[in-house]
Amino acid sequence: GVSAEPTSGHYCGGLKAPHVSIERARVRKDSSTKKLINDAIMNNDFLKRLEPQHMREMVDCMYEKIYTEGQLVIQEGEPGNYLYVLADGLLEVIQNGKLLGQMHPGTAFGELAILYNCKRTASVKAVSQSHIWALDRQMFQSIMMRSTQARHEEYFSFLRSVSLLKDLPEEKLAKIVDCLEVEYFDKGEYIIREGEEGNTFFIIAKGEVSVTQTMEGCPEPQEIKTLGVGDYFGEKALISEDMRSANIISKENDTQCLVVDRDNFNQMVGTYEELQAYLKEYVEQLSRSDEERNAVPHSP
Ligand code: CMP
């Protein structure tokens, strides 16, 4: 019969290093889509053991497919070419002609054949029209094989270009790279709210944010500046339990920030105190020049 899973090239069964570019495979998604896919991966017993970096890249490289009512997504017994996440619609799982169950939006599936290089263990069929995010097997393998070293180097050189961190000793910077997380924000989304307590430090890796602050005589917070790639905010939270002094609002869809959490940082970086002293000195310098400029928050 007709295969439920056409391959775009040849079927690549073994663990040969595939030559696929992860960079070129990324598909733009809004942050709620990314969250749906990410949560689906985290809810899957097999996929949740993957490294966070790998999960992020899987989320970025998935692309949307639409299945019509009654269409087969996976055929039991066939080789598996895709890993899937159901975004919208309803699916049923069938094994040996027996209905095993239904799958609802937010479910990752098709992971077994991809992870364990086995034949499809069951069939999956669309009960109603379904929107499904798919990642092909070669891309999955590329992501898994992309060395931790390569990613480390990428973040390392980016962090080196951030003014605050440019003079930091190499081993300290490497430790920061180890405890980074990436967060995504949509246009208009608040990343930080003035007056709230904070314990995270952000570096903008993509996009722009607006910094707004309450001013005497103004009913609404006023924009005091915008920040872009390589700029950072929330650094005061790493050195003290300060309240946030301004709002930070994403100006674009898909603003990406590298996030360092104080506790995470504390746990993973044994030399936290040294870095804390370094940052403290830096922030003190900044607040001195801030005072000179009428207490306007600093520019990085
Ligand atoms: P895979 O074997 O690659 O392809 C069929 C998919 O159906 C399988 O991965 C699982 O994601 C899913 N699946 C298999 N068995 C069950 C089950 N008993 N209940 C729900 N989903 C299943």
C-alpha cells in the first residue's frame, strides 16, 4: 500500500553522521507553539530524558503537517521517519487492528521507532483533521550528534561579546555557559515587572526589548530606552535580592534571552562568590555613573 510516512530521501537506518544543517532547518514559531511542543516532549517518558539543549533544537526544527480525517500518520510495522507532536485535532492508536487509545493535543508520539531504531509499534490515525509538528529522523540524529562542545563554543563566543562579561576569566565564562537556559518571548510580553522580586539575569540573544519605568507625574510607565542583542538586564538580581527597578517588555515576537538563575548559578558555579564580587564592583561603577545621570538606569 501507500506508505504513511514518505521519506524525502533514502531511509537512513544506522547512526551514520547525517549532513543536514540544523540552522537552515529552523522554522519560526510563536512562543505558545514552542511551549506546547516543549511540554509535549517533557510529558513523554522517553523523550523527557533528552538534554534541554537537544529539546530546544527539536522544538526549533519541527515543521507543521496537516492530516485530514481518516488519514494514517503512522503505519505499524514500517520504518519510522518522523517524530511527532500533536498540536490540534484527535488521533487514535491502533495495534493489530485493536484500538489502544486516543491522543490529544500536546502529545508527542512516534518516538519509539526514532529513539530505538525499531519498526513502528502501532498505527496512528487522524480521527479529525489534525495539525501535527514533525521532525524528521535525519534532523533528529543531527541534533543528537551535534556535540555539546560545538554548542558550548557558540554560546561562549557570544557571551564573550557581552560587555559585562568580556573581561571575565575563561573558566568562569565557561561555567556560566553550563548553567544557561534560553527563554522565548512574544511581542508585548513582560519579561520583568517593576517592583517584583527577581533572581534571574538575562542576556538578549535575539530581538529587542523596551525598558519602561514609573515616573513622577506620569500615570503610565515611560519608555526610557530599548535594548538589543548583546545587551543584558536583571544583573542586579545576581548580586542581591533587589526589587526590579523597571519593566522589560519584548518588542518583537521570538525575542530570545539567555537566562541565568541565581540559585541555579549558585549550585552549578562553585566560584559564585568571586563572580558576585566582580559583578558587584561593576554594578557599583554603573550606579555611580547613574547618579551622575540623574538615576536613569545604566546602559550596558
Ligand atoms: P512508534 O512505535 O515510533 O510509532 C507508533 C507510536 O504510537 C509509538 O511510537 C508511540 O508513540 C505510540 N504508542 C505505541 N503504543 C502505544 C499505546 N499503547 N498507547 C499510546 N500510544 C502508543
